[in-house]
Amino acid sequence: MATTVHIPERLLERVDARARALGVSRNRLIVEALEEKLAPQAKWPPELVKLLSGPVDPELDAAARAMERAMERGRRSRKRPPRL
């Protein structure tokens, strides 16, 4: 269905530049952007949220830290990874 939408000139210039860079038409880019924006948002299962928000098992935490130290010792790069 044809429709008319008023897009500010500066925004339209950016749309055209992106469409050219992607090798698609302006119309295709706008349709895909609208589809993405209007798609239902994925939600995490409540069980996962509950699990992640609960206390950390001390034994599991110790094992994870030991594994992290072992990986750091095995690295070939001299740079230290960011602390998570």
C-alpha cells in the first residue's frame, strides 16, 4: 500500500547513505527498520530471571574463579582482560 511519510531532510540523507552502503533501496531499508522496531520484544523466562537474581552458590563461584585464573595463565597475550 502506498503512503506518504514526511522525513526530515537530514534524516533522509542518512537513510539514503545507509541504503547505498547496504546495497538496498531506500524503501527496503525503511520497511526493514519499521519491521525491526515493531517486532515483539524477546523476554527472558521468569525462571531464568529468578535464577540470575538469586544469591550465588559459593562453591560455584569458587569454581568459576578458579577456571578464570586457569584461562588467564594459559593466555598468550600479554594484555590482561577486563575484570568482569
